[in-house]
Amino acid sequence: MKKIVYIPILLLLLAGLRSGFYFKGAVLDFYNNAAKNLEHIQQGDFGIIVSMATKNIFTPPPLNIGGQENNAVFVKANIIAQTNIQRFNNGNFPPLMENAKLSAAARAKAEDMFKNQYFEHISPSGVDPGTLVKSFGYEYIVSGENLILGNFADEKELVQAWMDSPGHRANILHNRFTEIGVAVVKGIYQGRSAWISVQEFGLPLSVCPEPPVSAKQKIENNKITLTELEAQINTKRQEINNTNPRSSQYNAKVDEYNNLVAQYNQLANSTKDLIVNYNSQINAFNECVVGN
């Protein structure tokens, strides 16, 4: 919006008064034009964060391999290592870093399946993988879960079984996952000794910083102040209209009016900048969430 220089306007006002007339219409237009240009501040919408609507959880059907019981011992670190070898060999994807919260969720899942004798992504109590990892404090943008049950010779064979299944392979090679949690637990399932291994994958919400809540609150507070200033300006304008231009009070009211207008426009301009910046931050967050 065009910047207004107040001193020349006041000089013109003084000149107008000396010649017997006052450029009241021009001064009032100063506010009216500003108000029209700033309608979007009062009525416009903010950008909308899309993270809640775009969260995805990838859960291929659980994999029951069977196999003969043996004395093999499995270590979660080796499963993570074999997973990352597959990522390197099948697209040179960055290695997944272990996240303690995801590993805790994976272990809780494995133990719960043995305890309650089920082998599904959703527990009998209705807890799905997304709810599970969130219950351990893991906020995510994208998440996935691989389940496998059976007996294996070693960790390499276990991970290869997942790789031979298209859905589980897709989770292991997913280009958006950056973190992993793993558990491998031995127990009795339907009367047979077997291992259950769980992989919890995730892209944490922290990689996409959200605009601070305080930014939107500041904009809302400014809008309230602008509304209050608008009411004061309208009141002062009415006082000017009802005051004789040649009275001693007239110039004082004009000065008060122009001071209010200056406050209004300064705050309005800064609020417009805040809105532009806030929406820009939201757009950047949304692009990060959807992977653009």
C-alpha cells in the first residue's frame, strides 16, 4: 500500500484553513482506502495445516513363515543392520536410525501378541499401529509396521523373508521412512514355540516444523485492535463532521483523527506481513508433510 507522508498533508490542511476551506474529504479517504485494502485481514482465512488428514500408516498382512524350532538367538541390532543392507542394495536409500520410542512400541506389540494370542496389526482391544507408536510419544507423519512369526536360521533369513513379500519389502525400502524400531521376542503361539519380530517405521513430525501458535494468536489480537481503532476513527470522524471548521477544537480533532489513522495503518501493514509470513510457513509445512 502506498506510504502516506503526514507532514505535507497537515501543511495542506493549514493552508486550506487559511483560505477558508478544509480538505476533509481527502483526509477521510486516507482512512477509507486503507480500510478497503485491509478487508482481507478482517475476513480472510488462514492457511490450513493438512498433517492430520495426510498421515499414512502402511501395514502389509502379517507374515507367518512357520519353520522348525531351533536354538537360534536373535538380536534386534542385527535385524536393523540387515534391513539397512537391503535399503543400500536395493536403491541406495539412507540407513534407518533406531528410535528408542519405536523400539519400545515394537516390543510392547510383540509381547502383547504372545500374551493375547493374536497375530494382527490391530490388537483385540482395538489398538492400531498409529495409536501404538503415539502412545509411546512418537508423533509421526508417515508410519509403517511389519510383522513376522516363525523360526529362522538367523537375522538375514528373517529380513529376507520380509523382502520376499511385496508389502513388507515396500516398507523396508520406503523412501520417506527415516527411523525404525525393532523387537524380536520368543514365545509360545498357538501351542508352538516361535519368534515374533516387529518393525515399526516412521518419519517423525519434528522434521516438518509447524508455525508457532503464538504467530496466529498475534494476528488475531491485532485484528481485535484494528477493529477497536476503526471504531475510534469512525467516532472521531463523526466529531469532525459535527464541529465548526473555524472553531478552536477543530484542528485538535483533526490531529487526533490523523494520529488514529496512522496507528491503524501501521498496525494493518504489520498484520498483513504477519499473515503472509504465517501462510508461507503453513505452505512449507504442508509441502514437507506430503513430501513435495
